Amino acid sequence: MDKSLDLLGHDEIDHQHRSLLDGIARLAVMPQDSPRFLNEWVRFIDEIRSHFEWEEAEMASLEYPDTARHRRDHRRQVAALLEHLRSFREAEGVVSREVFQAMSDWTARHVRSFDREFMAFLREREVWDLRQELVLWESDFLLEQAS
Ligand SMILES: [Fe+2]
Ligand SMILES: [Fe+2]
């Protein structure tokens, strides 16, 4: 399974993405006829949901303009994961390798596009905040000089 991951230069987000891809890789090689497999899958869905919630809270706090589109991509993935889980449980079937490959591909693609764009915004925002601080500092300084 392809475990390549685009690092975004943000320790927390990179760590969470790595953990998600590792989780998928673990699921892909686990025997599916044991209760551990189902537990691990449920745990993985919890983890990916927490990751999405964390990212969405970050986006909301920064008033990221593309939040709604980004959130929709998260929702689609959670719905697909729950659907695979449901059909596995109901049919007591086997999850094919393609499903895990698709999960891994989706994650890598989402990180490469949506998450990377958000990180670019976050960095620009930090620079913008710094500039605003400098402008305020300068005007305070000029006012002081003038008085
Ligand atoms: Fe992410
Ligand atoms: Fe995301």
C-alpha cells in the first residue's frame, strides 16, 4: 500500500495525518474474521472524525473562507467509511484491498489539495497578523512622537 504522504510543515497536522495513514495500513493487513478488526475500524473512524473536527475548529477560528467546501469533502469521506463499515457488518463479508487503497488514496489526495490550501492560508494569515501588529506599533510610535 502506498504510504507516501505530503508533509505540510505543521507538526500537529502532519502527525495526525501520519497516524491516519498508519491506521489504514494496519487495517489492510489485519485478519478480518476477528473482533479486533471491527474494533480497529470503529476506532479508526473515531480518529478520523476527531481529526476533521479539529481541522474544522481551526478553520472556523480563523474564519477560513473555504471552510464549507473543505468540510463537505470531510463529510463525504466519513459517509463512505460508515457505508463500508455498515455493509461489512451486514453482509459479514470481506473488505477488499481496493477499499483500503481507496481510503489511503483519498487521504493523500485530500492532504495534498484541501489541507495544503488551508495551511497556505494559515501561514499567510500569520504574516498578515504580524504586519497588522507592526502597523499598529508604528502608528502608536508616530503618535507618541507627535505629542
Ligand atoms: Fe487533514
Ligand atoms: Fe481536511
